[in-house]
Amino acid sequence: QVQLVESGGGLVQPGGSLRLSCAASGSSFSGADASWYRQAPGKQREQVAFITSGSSTYYVDSVKGRFTISRDNAKNMLYLQMNGLKPEDTAVYYCHTRLRGINYWGPGTQVTVSS
């Protein structure tokens, strides 16, 4: 099993940047796909970025060109670089992975984009 915890959230102005981190412990996730999800107030949780064990990436259309997902397998870390932030990016952001058929989630970190 693996434990996940996010960090790096906060309050930023529109157009600003944040880098979210997700630290994994208990078990390596180097051989597993991983992703970032977000849940905005009153909305369903959505997957915003996905990275395979081989570092292929996917982004939801609304964040393409602004967000970059990456991983450092040696450090058991997952990252989300967010640039050009918009008020509609405001949400709780969660990291996720699946090992041996079991889903693992971090507790989330709040990102607020406000002018």
C-alpha cells in the first residue's frame, strides 16, 4: 500500500503560478500511473492531468498549455506546475495512483485564485 500527501496549495492572483507536490510513502509508485484531480465547489471531481509509468502525459482541455504534470520516481514524488492561473482553477487538488487494483488518494490541498 501507499500513502499520499499533497502540498503547495495556497492563495494566488489570476495569472499567477503554483507548483503542487505529492509525496508517496509506504510503497513505491514508480511502476504505476498517477494523476492529479480537482474538485471545485458544487462540482464533480475531475481528472486534470495524468502521467503513465513511462512518463506519457494527458491533460484535460481546460488546462492544456498551462499545467505540466511530472514525476521523480527516484524520490517517489509527483508534481503539478500550474501557470497562468484563472479563478475557475479554484478547487481542492488531489493526487491519485492505483496499485494492484486499489485506488489511493491524498487528503487534498486547497488552491484559491482570486483578485
